[in-house]
Amino acid sequence: MRPLEVPREIIAKFVDSTEYEAIAKHLQAYVKGRQGWDDYAAKIDGDLRRKMTQIFSECRQNGFFGPRAVWDNGLKISFAQVVDRVGNVTPVDLQPTLCNFCENRTCEFNDEDGRPIKIDEDLCWKKQ
């Protein structure tokens, strides 16, 4: 799976270094607090929470998920990434694509058996 953008680029579009640090601290506090995300997120400032939502959504659309705070010469935000195993031949219909984490699903419709099929790529998030 080849992302169009990596988290560093996505994050830079939305926040400055101060807000980046605040997001990392929130991720760290969320894990330490051991409560559900909705309960914890309700305490986050509305503007910063909206930015976090946009950042995490774009990251998912590019195959990055599970944001967490890690210590690497300072508190940083790290993500897991969807990848194929090297050398493993995966059938084309099972290969991960950037659409796997799309939240809009505006370009997909279901066939008579309920399976999603793509009909209109002009509606795809990649073109919006």
C-alpha cells in the first residue's frame, strides 16, 4: 500500500509545534487514564479536537492508524501502518489500497449480494 501522504506531512497541514505537543500529550494521557476515547476526547478543546479528527482521518485514508505517543528524544506521535509482506504474492482483490480506511465510501455501492463494488471513482476522497 502506497500512501499519498505520510503522517508528518498531514500533521504539518493542520497544527504548529505547540499543538503537536498538545496532541502527543493527550494521546499519552488517554493511555494512562484507561478510559474510553469518547469520554477522554470530550475534555479536549473543541478546535484542537477538530484538528485531531481531521489529522487522524487523513492518516487512516493513507493507511496509518492507531496513533500513540512515544518517547524518542522528546514526545512524538507514532502510527501503525498497513503494509504487504515482502515477497508474498497477494491476489489483486485482497491487496490493501488507500480505500481500505476511507470513511466516506461515497464511491462504493453494493451488488445484489451486499458486496461493495466501486462504480464512480470521481466521487472518491482522493479526488475531492
